[in-house]
Amino acid sequence: MIRLIATDLDGTLLRPDLTVSVRTRAALDAARAAGIHVVPVTARQPRGVRRIAEAAGFHEYALCGNGAHGVHLTTGETLFEAHVPEAVQRAVAEALAARVPGVLFVSVREGGEVFVAQDGYAAIAHFEDHKREPGEMGTFTLEDVLARPSLKFIVRHAALTPRELLAELRALNLGGFAVTHSGAPFLEVLAEGVSKAWGLEQLCARLNVAREEVLAFGDAPNDAEMLAWAGRGVAMGNAESEAREAADEVTLTNAEDGVAAVIEKLLAGQGTFSRTESSLP
């Protein structure tokens, strides 16, 4: 019996134009009507979730910042937060900047509302990267960026892809943090042990929901731990290899309303499932 649906947003629940289709909204509403918690689990901060909350019907729990920040969207209650310590982000910044000249950093703080971007970052950023206008990002010194713990510590380079930058970071053999990427053009450094799976586990403990009662959807490398942790993990037809390998099955693409397709079958009583099975579109 599924009691909680955890879904990524970009590349998963949202169509390529970042809208929620009529079919998907109907499926989410039907799940809620059946008593199932429907929870967005995203790299976005709460302000980014609120941009689509009305369209998706999200008014309760949300897991933001790749699981580092649990909130209630209506009451504003903070359920939990996990921060990257100042010493850890300083070690990352100093070592990586010495290895990769031109790397830039951002500290996301205070419930995701404060965005402290190193001078030069806004010039290579776009609104959809962070759901923020580049002109509002400021031009801070690296010392300003490193001055406070971060919910998410962003690492970016104008010429290197996230995968290339990840290889450089891992070559440093540093510890004390987790790192992932979500399809956006930067790395996301989190507190040690934090992932979407970690955040989902915190929320499920609060709601007394077992992992076997969780259905999760995702498409990107930052979804992999969540898809592996959930009782039923579903990768999108457009998913990257990390998500596909971690999932139990694959549905249609986000452009084809793959999330809705699975929920519809589940609610129709056709969602019988074995972890040894794989369902391809």
C-alpha cells in the first residue's frame, strides 16, 4: 500500500515548458483524495517550489535543497535543516580554486531566501538556474560567500560541465560533505550524508510512513539515492543513467506525463509490483 508519493519537479513532474499538465494535476488530486501524501522533493528552494505550488496543488510538505531542508508550504514551519559547515566549504573552495582556476561559488542560506553569489557568478547565470534573476544575485567576495554555513553550497565553472567539475572535486579526496548535480550547470555541495533520500527518510519518520509505502519519481543524478531508497522507485523515460540504474522501473517521459501514468494505474488497482520487475514505456 502506497501512502506517500515523492516526486522530483524539473524533468519529472513538470513538462519541458515547466508547466503541470491537466492530466498530471488530476492524478495528483486523485492521489490526495485517496489519502496519499504527495510531496515535492527537489533541488529548488521553497521560493522555487511556490512558483508551481498552485498549479500542482502543493500546500503541505516539501523537501527542498536536495533534501537538506524540510518545510510546510502553508504554515512556513521548518521541519529540519542540514547545513554545510563553514570550515568544510572553505576547504572545498580553497582546494578546488587552486586546482581549477575560474571556479565560482554561491552560498544558499536562511531557508533558501538568502543567495550569496561570488563576484562573476551572475554573469554566467540564467533565471532558470536558480529561479532568480541574475541581477538580484549580487557581487560578493569569496570571503562573504564562505562567512556562514550553507543549506546548499554551489560550485560552478564557465567552461566545465558538472560531470567534469565533479571529477576535479573528487580528485581532491576531501571529506565532510555530500555532492550531487541535478541537470543544472553546477554542482551542489550538501552537508555530509544529506541527499533526497535522507530528507525523505526524515519526513517519513515524522509521518510514520515506512519506506516500503513510498513511491518516488525522478530523472537526474540527484534523484538516484531517493529512487533506490523508496519502496518503489520510478525513473522517467528521459532520465539520466544514474536515475535509471537506481530505479525499479521506468515510465514515460515528463513530456508524456509519465508520473500521471503510474499514479493512474496505482489508483486503478493495477499497480501490483515486485522489485524484480521492470516496466518500460
